[in-house]
Amino acid sequence: MLLSALGAVLLLGAQGAPAASAAENGEWAVYPAASRLGSRPYFYLSADPGGTVTDKVVVANKTAAPLTFLLYGADAYNTERDGGFALRTRQEKQTGAGAWITPARDRVTVPPRSAVTVPYTLTVPADAEPGDHPGAVVALDERIAKGTGGSVALGVQRAVAARVYLRVGGPTVPALAVEDVTLSQDRPLVPGTRTSSAVVSYTLHNRGNVTLAPKVALKAEGLFGRELLARDLDRLPAELLPRQKIRLTEEWAGSPQLDWGDITLTATAEDVRESGRVGFLALPWLPLAVLVCGGTAGVVALRIRRHRALGT
């Protein structure tokens, strides 16, 4: 049984000349029409609230048969898992650039080995918030291809999109926060028998209205302020979109087995600097348990002797 499509698989392209940078999947490509200044990797647009912008998108068919696509606008967001640039599906509600993009044609048929240029209009509402509103123009193949899903065949729709970076005029407010910092530790029962490790988890939250390119530094200090770890983190999104938050983790190999201190994460981006902190206590559990049990046994034995002494 072939289920209805679970969502579009989107390919968003990289930078460079259109022929090399166009978002494509091997069968079709989507990219901005060349401007007077030359090729463009993405759409970079600006408008005031209530304003209108017109532009053109190119849909290229690389196959030997005609292809028909549904064209629409989509809002962009960061995936929570790794912060990747992703787009809302056509079934989801669009509230930003995706809702404001109107192609001249909803559907376009592209002949084999050729390209079609389609104008579109982006109309910014009069009450639109200032700042960045990223999105894309999407070309969706409405055919449902068979996918894999264990014992059940899944239906998959494929789409390719050209990114739209829209800035609405007005005050821009960069703001960043490091939230919900946690630490999970994995230490041996007996100190020194193996290397310990820890995982630092945190949420990076763009609380402003502009896209940021965040950098995060991790620092761990032990007892008496001793520096245990200091590194710049590299598994970060290239861009954190406005009002988006992502959950990230960083592994700390060789974390202490006996210490007490703090871990600080400092995020910086565009004149913004914010930190988040979590304390940690590293104790060798087996020796501690033996010590506690031994102390408890000693107390019990002392009480028994006292009772015997009182009884005699």
C-alpha cells in the first residue's frame, strides 16, 4: 500500500554561479534569474512594511521528458536537531515570506533539457515586523514516488527551492541567549580504570529579529578556578534565523573523575555576547559508596557496643 506523501524533500543549494550553485537534485534545478549585476546564489530582497517587490525564478529541467511543478513560497526555519536551514511544507501554515510570495503561475511545465523563467511578487503586509524573514520559492514535483519505511511503502514528494533572504525595513534588534545548559557524566566505578566523559547540552536561542552567525566558546573550571577545558565549538549552524532555537550537544572526553566546578558557554554574534552556566560535581561512586557503607557500619557497631555497655 502506498501512503500519501509525508512531506517534500527539499534541496537548497550552495553559493557560486547559477550553473554550479543552483539548488538541484540531478533532475531539476531552481535558482534566481540573473540580474543586471550578474548571477545570484540566492534572492536578497528588501522592502518596507506595505511594500511590494517583484523578481523572477528559473526552473530548469535536466531530464529527457517534460516535468510539471507546483510553485509556492515557504517560510524557513532551523531544524532543532542540528540547526540546518529547512522549509515549511506546503501543508503547514506560512506566516512570513512564504505567505507573501505569489508566483505568476502556480504550476509550470518545463520542456526537456530546458528552463522556464517565472516572475513572482512578494507583498509585505503593512503590519509586518521589521527584520529578517527568510524563506524560499519552491518547485514541487506533485508525483508521489515510492520510498522505504520498513514493512510499509511510503509516498515521498520531492522539491527543490531557491532561498529568499528578505529584510523588512525598521529597527533591527540582534539578541541571543544560551539556555537550559545541562551536563551528563559517564565515570568509571573505580577511578583510573577507564577514561571518563561528559556531554554538555544547551539551547541556542535567537531572540532578535535578524539572522545571526553564532560562535560559541566552552570553558570548564574545577576547584579553585583551575582551567580544565577551553575550546571554540565548531558544530554550529552557519546562520541562526530570527526567533529560532536549537538544541546542541558537545562531548567532553577525559572529564574529571574527582572535582567540583562550573561549565560556561559563551555565545557571540553581531555585537551580542551572552553566557549560560551549569555547575558539576564529579565523585568516584564506588570508593564513595564504600566509605559511606564503612562509616555507617562503624556507627552501627559503636551503638551496639554502647547498648551492651549499658546493659552490663
